[in-house]
Amino acid sequence: MLNEIYKTLIEHQGEPITNAQNKPSENKAEIDRAFDEKIGKKFGVKFGVNEKMVLLLLSETPTMTAAEIAERTGLSKRGVEKHIKKFRDMGIISRIGSDKGGHWIVNAE
């Protein structure tokens, strides 16, 4: 959890503070690589790091809830819900089934 807080502070405060365990640029590069491998650049839209994290989690675990994604990423639940709505409106993801028993499909795969 501290790494998520550190990462958020770095993204919003500017210059990174040196951290022996984890450098923010490595996290971003890792997320970018995983995103390009799984989802690619199919939609012709640039996604931010937070959007990429949400899409990657939905593609890896389609039954995840907004609250679970928020917990894993360090984003707020409302922020995750806004990303999901944006993706639905763009046709990037779709929901199959009910709110409780359904799952997400990332249309890029």
C-alpha cells in the first residue's frame, strides 16, 4: 500500500524522490509494456497510466469490481467508475451478465 501512495505522490508532485526499492519510471514502463502486449494500440487513443492499469486489471480478472480495482491501484472507487464508464462509452469494454454475477470483456482482445 505504501508503494501505491508513493507512486501517487510522485505522479502528482513532480520530481521523484529516490527510492531504493522501486522507481516510478520503472513502474510506468512496466505498465506500458504489459498494456501494449495485452491490449495494444487498437483504439487510436492515448491512455494514461491509471486508465492502462484499470484496463489491464479488467482484462486479467474480468469479474473484478470497481472497489477491488480501486484497492489494487490506489485510485478512488469513483475514479475507477469514471474510467469504466468512459471505456464503455468508447466501446472498449462491455459487460456480460448482471451486476453481481457478470463479467467484463475487453473488446481489444
